[in-house]
Amino acid sequence: MRVVAYIWGVGGVLLLLGSAIYRLAPMTFALKDYPLSPFHWCALVLFVVYMAYAEGYKGFHLAFAPRVVARASYLAQYPRIHHLLLAPLFCMCFFHTTRRRQLISIGLSCMILCFVLIARQLPQPWRGIVDAGVVVGLALGIMSIMYFVVSARGQSEQSAALAEVPIEA
């Protein structure tokens, strides 16, 4: 059950991110059908670089990815059936976490949802430019999670502080 908890937690998060890439990539590839001005090309390059840094490195690599792996390790060490069933949500800090982290996770998810709804209204080529940056950020997020999964192998215990579980756990 411990291995299942870990695999479902990390794998579920990876599936969620991969699903987003799968849905956004066609809009990015549709950019080739539109004539891009030098301004569009500059916007594309700058936004992709920005998203690689802000979303991929600062958001995923420094914060989200190590926390997902730490919480999956915690879940594998202390499995509870309801945590196991909702392991991807557990790993994303939607429950059984500090109140502050839970509010941050829910608030960030709501903000992302608002950005998605706004981005859907953009005409091409702007939609493709935005989606290209998001795809790069999400791909770096997947790679970061895989990096931390490999780095955590052989470590028997992840820090409870990094996992941000409640003290009474």
C-alpha cells in the first residue's frame, strides 16, 4: 500500500500536468499557421523565457515539486485510506496540511483557473504565445518532479516541515 500511495500521489500530479500540456500544445502549434510580426516573435521569446523562470524554476522547481515528493513520501510512511484515495490532491496540499498552505494552494488554484478563463478569450497569435509559455513552464514542472523523485530515492524519510503536514499528524 505504501508504494501505491507514493505512485498514485506523484503519478496523479504528473498526469494532471501532462493533461494540461496535451490540451494546450495544439494552440501553441497553431502559431505556425499565423504570420508573426517581429513584435509577436519578441513577445513569444520573452514570455517563454519568463514562464520558464517564474513558473518552471521558481514555482515548480523551488516550491511545488519538492513539496509534492515530500508529501508523497509522507503518505507512503503514514498511509490513511482517505488520503490514499485522494493522493494527488493530498500531494498538492488541498487537505491535511497547515491552514496557511491549504489557503495558498486553493487560492493559487483559483488564480490559475481565472488566468485560464482569460487566456481562452485571447485571439491567435496571442493565445498561442501565452500557451507556449505555459507549456514550457509545465514541462519544466514535470521534469522537476521527476528530478526530486530520483533525488529522494534511497532517503528513508522526508522532512515533515517540507511536507507541511499538521503537527497533530
